[in-house]
Amino acid sequence: MSIRVYAGAELLELGPALRSAYLDTFSAPPWYEGEAEADAFAARLVTNVERPGFVAAVAGEEVTGFATAWTTPAPFPTDRSYAQAAAALGPDRTSAWLCGALEIDELALRPSAQGTGLGARLLDAVTRDCPEGRAWLLTSQRSARAMSFYRHLGWHQASHPCADGDGLVVFLGPRHPARHLTVQPL
């Protein structure tokens, strides 16, 4: 399956197909996202394509899967889930490890494509040119499958999960220069 890389607003031509893939991916457990969340994703995408360093990879003519990423600004943002990431890492690590690094915002695969290696190919497509291998992402600890997927690909868990089992976890990419400074899970 072919993967096409986009660097900006031309991605918006695929808006309805991306929204459909997002909904197909995240409507299942443990995400349980519906039409409202898919609409919110589509609305955010219009702004996200304008972010510095924005890159996206899209698989298939019908959008079987996609990944989006951009350069994390400094100072570190405080909206969305950023505050939880900053609290987990502390201000020094957050600034040194995440600011200026490529932030993977979304990785979505329709259920029929999960387990095929396409997710790894999409991640590779958006991260292959990131400076010094500095890439990072957040995922929910509710998804043991996502956590296992990133570990299997060599991503390094940089924060500990919340005790209540409902928090976010920061992962550093397999080539991130700080990857060896992370404490591996117990």
C-alpha cells in the first residue's frame, strides 16, 4: 500500500476521508470516540496544518491510515494534554526533550489495517527526517495495545502511568537523544 507524505494545507483535500478514518479508528474501545470527537479532529486539522514543521503521512487511496506531526513550540504549550505531559516530566526535561522535537499528534489505522505493519510505516514516514531523531508522542495508558505497539517499535516510555490507570504516557522516539535517560516501566 502506498504512503504519501504531505507538508501542509494540501492535506485538507482529504478532510472527509481523514475524518472517516479517525472515526473508524477511535470509535472502538478503549477510545469510545464518536461523531463529535471526529468533528473536533477535523476542525483542529485546519489549524494544525499551519503549525511549524507540520508533516502528515497518508496510506491508501481511501485513507486506510494516517499520521500527523509537527514541531513542538517553546515555551511548551499548556492546552489540551500538554499540562499532563509537563507535570509527568518536570519543566527541565519537558523543555529539553520535547520543545523543538517532532510531536506525533495522531496515528490512526482503520481496524482492517491494524496489525499489518502499516502503523510502523506511517510513523517512519513522518519521523524519518526529524532532526537528530527527536520525536515524541503521548498515548493513553488505557490502551495496552498502543503501549505495546510503541514499545515494540523501540519507542521509550519517558513517564510513568497514573495510578488510576486513566492517564497519558509520554514516549520518546527510537532515535531521540534522551531515550537512554528514561526510566523503563516496572
